[in-house]
Amino acid sequence: MSSEIGSALKIQVFGQSHGRAVGVVMDGLPAGLKIDEQALYEFMSRRRPGTSSLATSRREEDRPVFLSGLVNGVTAGSPLCAVIENTDVRSGDYANLTDLPRPSHADFTARMRYGGAVDMLGSGHFSGRLTAALCIAGGIAKQVLEREGIYIGAHILRLEREADEPFPLMPGRELFQAVAKKAIPAISDSAGERMAKAVERARAERDSVGGVIECACVGIPAGIGSPMFDGVENRLATALFGIPAVKGVEFGAGFEAAGMRGSRHNDPYVVENGAVRTSKNDAGGIIGGITTGMPVTFRCAMKPTPSIGLPQRTVSLSKMEEAELEVKGRHDPCVAIRAVPVVEAVAAFTVLDLLMEEKGYGNDRNS
């Protein structure tokens, strides 16, 4: 089971949703980096369950415990290992799922791949619970990047049929911080209110909704990345598809570029404050797999939560006949809401990995 990613900075995620804990190992962090543990916890609290009527009622503190690599809040240069204990589990809600796989869950495919011994309680290692571990790594990476003048933020661009306004050409830290404080992380308050109502409607109907998350990485210098198979898009997309429920990733204008002419899609170069910039950013800050110096922008399509209260058609694997299933347990009516900081986290440790690999971030450097 491949749960590791990265080159100069390797991230390995471990644990199961209803196991003793989930956690992460970060290998490659330089020694001497001061980590603000309270700021990390506040970042992780944006993803934490049980904090809103729009999310699952499962309650977890999600405060990471560092087992190695961090001494008195400073990185030691050795692999950093952190765990989050699972304290509010109800495994009985999943007792019948070994025989009745949930539609659009990994119940069936995991069994085909790993056999009957695979742990799928609460979706096991396939669960969105593992994104808590991603947020540990990403929250640390965000702190390191901000000392380099690189800021990453995201918002819900669309939730079902309700749309927010897109990020401006050059979003800033203040906008990212303002959006992050909202129950529905949207730029427009009115859009956020409409999105909340859409989620409540779906919950009342025992259903779920999907969404699109837009992310911007500001301050990445030009010249980072490589052509062909190791470009910035490649590295980000690979990591982003590790987030459960992500079904699509697009950069810049994305699929809309297919309907444009070159005269409209091309980003004109300009000189601004002594630096080369573009007057718009349909390229998403990446050309030829290499950063342009403009914000790296992308969007992730998140599918609706597959665990819904409505009856669904499935099969009994023991009887090999069709059956009906009603999913029990506690689930988000819209995973996109709590996935916003997860997208930021994955973008952050991927960007930090790229910078460490190509520009260096030496072990003799202190913060």
C-alpha cells in the first residue's frame, strides 16, 4: 500500500479511521526550524470534525502528539513523526459492510485488492480521517513557506449549483486569512450563506452534495519545476489525488482553455516593479511544467459524500445477489467544506518539496 510521496521532503501517512491513531512521518525537514504548535493546531481545527452542523458529528480533538523530530518546538533534523489518537469511534455502524459494499466507497475495491483481512471500519486507510495527518505535514510546511514569502489559501468556488467569486489575479495573505475564519470558506458572504442552505437541504433529504475548491499559491519564484513528467502540475496533481473524494484537478483556465482561441488564452507579458509578470493568468502560473512567478492556481473537484442516508442498491458478496443498503454512522453532507484546509496542506508540502529539491533549504539554516 503506497502512502508515501515526496522527493527532498518525504511524507508518509499511516493509520486507519477506527484504529488507535492516524499519523504522519516527515523526512527531510532541516534542523533548527521553529514550529508554532498553537498555530498548527488552529490550522488543523479548520478540518476538525464535530465543530459545525454542516459537518459530521464525530468529535475528535485532533491535537497532534510529536513522537520524534521536534524538540522544544524546534525541528531536530531527524524524521518528524506525529500522531493523532482516534477517540470517538463507532465501529458497530460498519458491521455489515464486509458483505454489503457501499456504492462509490472503496469497500469493494479494497477487498478485491487486499482480501478479507483489510480493515474498512470507518473506511480504514481509505478514509477522509487520514487527511488530519496530511494537515499536520501541510500546516508545518505552510509555516516554513511563509518565512520565504510564499502564502497559500483556498476557498469553495462552487458548491452544488451555488458559486463564489474567483480569486483575484494577485490574492494576498489578508484575503486568505479572512476566508479561513468563515464557517463556509467563501470569499462572498452571500455565496457562503447560499452554500450553507444547499448543504442543509441535502442533509434534510438524507443526501449529499459536491463542490469545487480553488487554491492559489502566491510568492513562488519563477523557474521552479521541470518539463514533461516532473512538472509542477504533475507533482501537485499526484499529491492532490491522494485526498479522498478528489475526482478532478485543473490548472489556470483548465478545461475552459479548450474552448478558447490562442489570442484569448495566451497571457501577455508585462514589466511590473522591475519584474516580468503577466497581465492575466490563464496558465495558472505554470508553463512547460515550470513556474512563471505568477500565482500557481488550480481547482479540485470534490465528489458528493458517498455515505448517504437514502437506500442504495448494492450486492451481497456472500450470496452473490443484489441487495439494498442503508448506510449508518456519522458523515459529512459535503466533504468539500472541511477539505479546503486539506487542499492547502497538500499544496504546501508539495511546494516546499519542490523548493527544497531545486533551490535548497540547508540543514544549517535556522528560523
